[in-house]
Amino acid sequence: MLLLTGLNLYFILFLVIALAPAIYLMVYVYRLDPIDKEPVGLLWSLILVGVAAALIAGLLEAVGMQVFGLFSGLDPNSVQFTVASDFLVVGLVEEGVKYVFMGRRTWRARAFNCRFDGVVYAVFTSLGFAAAENVMYGLTYGTGVLFARAFMAIPAHMGFAVLFGMFYGQGKLLAVRGHGFLSKGFIVVGYLLSVGLHGLYDSTAMVQNESSMGAFFVVVLAIYLINFVIARSAARHDRRFS
């Protein structure tokens, strides 16, 4: 009984450490929403969408890495392979799966009536993804890895989402006003920017040399500026679609 209790307490502590950073950032973005708070049921569904996206993206990335290795002509152990695959496999797949799922759930939602809603939806989906990924990393590599991820990987996923979400919200505004082609263009640009930032984050973190480490900290600084400066500015300038 004592052993079982100890294991239960350890597992609860593990979940708290793994999930707390994502939960904190979700609450932060929820509170930023300046006009209409989004329905709790919708937000919970987006968290679950993010978890499902993490599982599916993992499978697609495994296949994608094999295909990329076969057709890229690059040495899988080379820096070039690492950088290229971070953009063309990891970034494309993870951001794509997250936002395809999110779009199917939110584009026609009645609650989607303000531009900043796009940021909220993208962040909740992305942090659901990040929370699931964090649990998997913790189970694989141990609890110690979660402390670094709390300040690096989890805010990074939010940064990718804020970038996409701003363009997604603007795209919805344009669609409501009858500018369908321009709306699609904004969404594509937001997706490409999120993929680019994701690729920069992963590649500078993975390549082990002095210049890449310097670039990594610049990317992390940019992510924090996106999360805590640009997101606030986007909230202050929110607009209803009507």
C-alpha cells in the first residue's frame, strides 16, 4: 500500500511538472482575450484536438523522415540533413496537423467573432499538442528534461501558435467581409511563418556549435517577445467581425 501510494504521488507530481507550463500559458492567453471570452467547452475540445494532433504528427513525422532520407540525397548524420528536416518534415508536419484540425473545429464556430479569437484557438490547440508531447518526453527521458522544456519548448509552441493565430484571425475577418482569396493568402502566410519559426527553433537547438547556440537564444528571445509583447498588442487591437 505504501509503495502504491508513493507511485501515485510520484505520478501526480510528474503530471503537474509536465502540464503546469502549458496550463499557465493557456490561462495567460485566455485572460488576454479582451472582448468575448471563448466558451470553455470549445477550448477543452481544442486541447483534445492538440493532443490528437501530437499523436498523429508523431506517426507522420516518422514516415516523413524516412521518405526525406530516401529522396533528399543528404547524409542523415549531417548538419544539412538536420536543418532541412527540421523545416521540411518536423515544422511542416507539426504545424500543419495542428492547424488543419483546429481549422475544422473553429472556422465555422459561432463563437469565432473577433480577430484575437484566432490567437486563442491556435494557442490552446498548440499547447494541448505541447502538453501531450511533454508527457511523452518526460516518460522517455525522465522528469529532469521537463524543467528545461518549461522555459524553452512549451513557450516555443505558443510562439508558433501566436504567429499563426494572428493571421488566422485576420483571415477569418477578411472571409466574413467577402475577401475569400485574400483570406486564404493570410492563412497560408501565417502557416509558413509558424513553420519557419518552428524550423529555426528546432534546427538551432539541435546543431551543436557556438554559432547555433547563439542563434538559438536569439530565437528564444524572439519567441518570448511574440508571446508577451506582440500577443498583448494583438489583444489590445482586437476587432469584432461585424
